[in-house]
Amino acid sequence: MAWALLSLGVDPGERWLRSLWAASCAQLTAFNTKDLAQVAYSLARLGWVDLSWEVHEQGISKSIPDPSPLASCPPPERSGDVPTEGMLPPGVTRLLAEAASALPRCSSQDLANLTWGIAQMGIRPPQGWCQHLADVLARRSGAELQGGHLAIAVWALGKMEYRPKPRSLIQASVRVETPGA
């Protein structure tokens, strides 16, 4: 639905976006790779970055960030409302978990949309999650990933404040851009 509204140039408003995010969080395990990519991309394009809303039996309310089970290292030294490693709202933790399992089978376009959307929403995944994405990119680079899509995903890693093992990403980029490599 958000993808369609985005395509039509309709701004559904904060209340509707909050409801969509909360409802999406409740259904993430049922989403296929395209659904995950479209919800992340469209919410980011519509400007939705308040990821702390959850659906409860009582309705929709703010959730309290819990230490993320995905956290693999201490949070970066920064402050503000942007979720960082170790302090991710439960819906974000679920989104990252579903995205991590979907990354190896996403189409080239869906991989770019999913990673771009996550980065644009201001999510700073744990370094282990980012490393998983980098590993998927390195394994799938070449004929399987289009160069532009790889570039978007690598850009997203930078925006997510990934501290890479640079050689693997450089090698992946070279394989995509160099004919016959």
C-alpha cells in the first residue's frame, strides 16, 4: 500500500504511516523478500523514521527500545533518537532479522531497495548484521548483482556506519565493474 501511495505522490500523513509501520512489524515473518524491500523503501521515501511504534492488544503505542539480541559490539559513540546497536525498538529488531534471512535470496533490485530503505530510515544495524550484508554482496557480485544495485547497497552500508573489512567490498566492486574479471 505504501508503495502505491508513493507511486501516486500521495502523502498519507504521520498517523497512517505510524499505523502501517506497526501493522507491518506484526506481520514481518509473513513478508517475502519483495514485501520487505517495498516496506523499507517506501517508508523511507515517504519520510517515516519514527520506528518505535508497535501494535498491542490495546492498540498502537510507543515501544521502549530493548537491548538488541542482534547486537555484536558496543554502540558507536553518538547520541540522539536514531536507534543504534544494542538499543533497537523491537520492530526494528524483527525487520533486521527478517532482512538478514532474506538478503541471500533477494533479487538485485530488492536487495538495493531493502538496504537503501533501512539506511534512509536511520537504522544503524549491529556490525554483525552489516558484515552479513557485506558477505552476501561479495558472494553475489558479478553477473548476479547489477553494478548500480551493488553501489546502492555499498552506499547503504556506509550510511549504516559499517566498519568494513575493505578488501572484500573493493574486490566485489571491481568484479562487477571490470568486464571479464
